[in-house]
Amino acid sequence: MARPSTLAAGVVFLVGGILDLVLRLTGEAASELVQTPLYAVRSIALLGGALLLILSLVSIYERHAKQIGPFGFSAAIVAGTGTILISGQFWAEAFLYPTLGRIAPGLLDGTARAGSYAFGLLLTAAVFGVGWLLLGTAILRARVYRVLPAVVILAGGAVSLLPGNALGQTVLGAGLVLLSFSPTYRKHEGPQRQASPAR
């Protein structure tokens, strides 16, 4: 399941992230944007991508647990926690934000942001970003895939540290798509000596 789930998560994150960037270029207030059909498609795409990402993460770790070692295990735990948190955020963006845009527009537009709301966004971005930054580093160190996908995933984690936009998910999506097409390498264990036939 590693390749299909990674490819699907990457493509959906790419689509959702690009839609997010398109919406932001309109310059409309967030409380207005969240009520548009395009925002609904963007939010459902990112929610689906986050759920697929959990499956992808488990598959990647299970397949290469021995190669990426204890550091990779720690990175996978943080990345998994961040992915669960961001799944909750995307669920809220898909189903809660349109209502908030009507009854509490100041909350989404930044004119009346509550402390716990802002803290939750910062915490989610931090855990998700750090987790995928660490996992990209673990994959890069273990050399189980090509260098480029690992570097792009690492960069996606770093950009995801900036809360409030889906640019990090777009970069991460690109890294996941590259990873799904990257050949898997195993660490060289040295030549196996064959016993000489008895004479």
C-alpha cells in the first residue's frame, strides 16, 4: 500500500494546495472565501489528503523501519501526531469554517481572533511541520529513496511551519508524488560468500 497511498496523498495535497493558493490570490476576506464552492472542494481535498497521508506514513515506516532506525521511528511518531492534528484542522475548515464565516466573520478575518484558536493553529503547524521535516531528514539519512523526494518532503515540512496557508502541503504533496515514483534502495550488506562445493 505504500506507493498507491503515497501517490494518492501527494496528488490530493497538490490539488488542495493549488486551490488554496488560487483562492488567496482573489484577495477576498477569509469569511467570504470559506463560503465558496471552490473552498469546499479545496477543504475536502486537503482532508482526504491528510487521511491518505496517515496510511502512507504507516506504510513507509513499516517498509523501511530497519533502515531508518530509532531516529526514523521518533520522526514518524511526530509526523503522525502532526498529521492527525492537521486532519482535525482540515475537518474544521471543511465543515465548521463556512458557518463561522457567517456568524463570526471577525474570527476568520483576524479582527477578533481568540487566543485558543490562534494557539491551536500554531501548535498544529508546528507539530506537522517539525514531524515531516524530521521524517524527510530520516529518509534522506537512510538513503532508501532518491535524494530529491526526501529533500522536497523535508522542505514541505519546513514550509508547513508557517500556519494559515497550504503552501507547505503543496510542497509536501510534490515530494510525496516524487517519492511514489522513486525506486527503493536497501543498504548494501556486503557480498554473500557461498560455500565452495565439497570435493
